[in-house]
Amino acid sequence: VQREKDRQAAWDDAWEAGRDEKRQALWTIAFSPLGPETSTAIQRVSRQGQHVWGYAWSPDSMGFAAFTSPLPEADALFSQLTLALLPADGSLAGRSWDVLGPWMESWPVWSADGTQVLFLAGAYPASDLYTLDLAQGGEPRICPTDELGTPINLRRAIAGAALYALFTRGVTTALHELDASTRSFTLL
């Protein structure tokens, strides 16, 4: 019990000193084909001083999209967050956009071809579905969903290219397949 109290006190002291220890970060480990004993390249790939709330690796595993904020407190989920696109090499030379805090169950989702990142942002029950077209650059755009209801969840199929969005309207919930290239939906 005393060891747990000491650990908690050290944790609290680290927070008060402003160190980065309480923030959730992303790290990569380079595995060698010769076995784990030769795998030594461990490096941080998320930005220092930023807490990672949710992330998704790109389909080619060359980078990732992540929701980050300076504070690791739950209140930060409902304030301004950053959507960061960062390379997996840890160079941190990526792009970022400020977004209104996302719905808590929403992590960024990549299209299967890696050309778009989709995410939900805004406070429920008024969340919106956004698309970010990486091939054309620019800013995240709201995907029109008014006739479908409020988007509450967004996922990519484990196998295959399908994207799925769950919408609610009143007491009705509906699952739609999303075509990211045309920004159109099919009721399932």
C-alpha cells in the first residue's frame, strides 16, 4: 500500500513540475528480421507536450492521424483539439488542423487507399462528419449528413475498404456504408 502511495505521489509531483510524463504518447519499435534481441530502434512519433486521445495508422503504415491536446484531462476532449498527420519516422514534420473537440468514441479513420482521413467532431448531439482529402490538400470539410441524422460513430471494416457510419435521429439508429470518394451513403 505504501509503495502505491509513493508511486502516486511521484506521479502527482511530475505533473506539478510540468513534465510530460502524464501525457499519452505514441512510440514505434523497429523490429529486426533477426529477432527481438536485435530490435533497438525505439522512438517517439507523437509531438512532445501533446496528449494523444485517439489515432489511426495510415493504410501503408508510413504515418498516422491523431487527435491531440496540450492537456491530458477529460475536459480537453470538449475544447479545441488538433488533428495531426505525422510520419511514422518520428520526424514530426507533419500537418495539423484545429478542430472542435471530437465525440469521445471517435478516432480518425483512413480511407482504404490512404487518400482521405475522416472524423467526427463537435459536441454530441450536434456532431458532424468531416473529410480531409489528402490528395487535394486543403482543410477538413463537413460531409452533408442532415437528412441522415447525427453521426455518432465511424469505423472502417477490418478487412476490405468499406467505411461505416452510425447515425441517430430521435429514437432511430441507422448504419450506413460511406463512399469516401463521392461522400455518399448507402443504408444497410
